[in-house]
Amino acid sequence: MSAQPTALSLLPDGRLRIDWSDQTVRVYKPRDLRDASPDALTREKKSHQAEKPASQLTILSPAEMAPITIKGMNPVGHYAYQIVFSDGHDSGIYRYEYLYELGEPYEA
């Protein structure tokens, strides 16, 4: 069985800290989590960006340039979290295994 979250907290710098049942602690930047959202719309957007020729630059809207923060996390059964971001995005379901992979080791 894979590791389960045992504690969630937001650090003063805005990163998410998750303590896991295997005694590891991992941290997550909100922008990285948002960009890695497993929802269909985000995956479709990424596939369209990959199809663009290298000479075309993507123009970002002001909303896309704004800092992203985590506004909430809702459990989905006993296997995932739905993360609510400051830009209103909340349709990604982050399975525990996926969340674990996305994190970086925490160094105090």
C-alpha cells in the first residue's frame, strides 16, 4: 500500500507541506501543482501547446501571470484530494500517489 497523508499545512512562503505515513515530508509550490493538474482541460491545453511550432510564443493573460495560491483542499474518498486554487480552478483530483511524486523533500 502506498503512503497516506497524515498532516497538511501551508508554510509561510505559500508552499503546501504534506507529512506522509512513511515518515517523509514533502513540499509543493502552488504553481507547480496547478500546472500539473490531472483534469481534462489542463491536459488538453498542454497537448495544444505541444503542437505549436517553436517559433510561436504563448501570450499569457494577466490571470495566468498572477501568483497562484492554494485556497483549500477537500478529501475525495480515501485516495485523493481536490485542490482549490486562487484562480478558481478546482476540477483536478490529485490521487495520493500522484501528489507524492509531485512533491520535493522538505528541508527545514
